[in-house]
Amino acid sequence: MSKFGLPKYIPVEGDENRGLYRDKDSNAILLRDKDVYDSYMQSFRERQKKKDEFSSLQQEVNDLKSDVSDIKSLLLQLVNKESK
């Protein structure tokens, strides 16, 4: 509450904006609902984990491509030696 008994935070209008409030002094929009924040952070961590897993799999595929290329090169060298 401000010094005049008025609320310092005004709820932001709209159903999708639950937990969001505007600070009268700074005009900033704040998230004041801890449950909404916790839910967001959990979904953020899950998205980050999936992104990390994808990057890891992508690196593994690139490593396998490189290995196959090396094997192919060695086989070609072996075939060329045998044909001489």
C-alpha cells in the first residue's frame, strides 16, 4: 500500500495475464504469483533439457558421420593397395 492507502500494484487486465501487476511508482509490470512463476520455470527447464538432448544427439550423429567417412577412406586405401 502506498502512503495514501491506495494499492501500489494494479492487476494487469486480461485472462492470460494472471499474476501480472503494474507498479504505480515505476510503471513496471511484475509477476507476483509464485505458482505461475514456478510453472513457467519448470516448463523452461524442460525446454532447455530437450534442447540440450537434441544438441547432444546432433553431435553424436556428426561424430558417427565422421567415423563412417574415415572408415570409407581406409577401405578405399586398402582396395587401392590390393589392386596394385
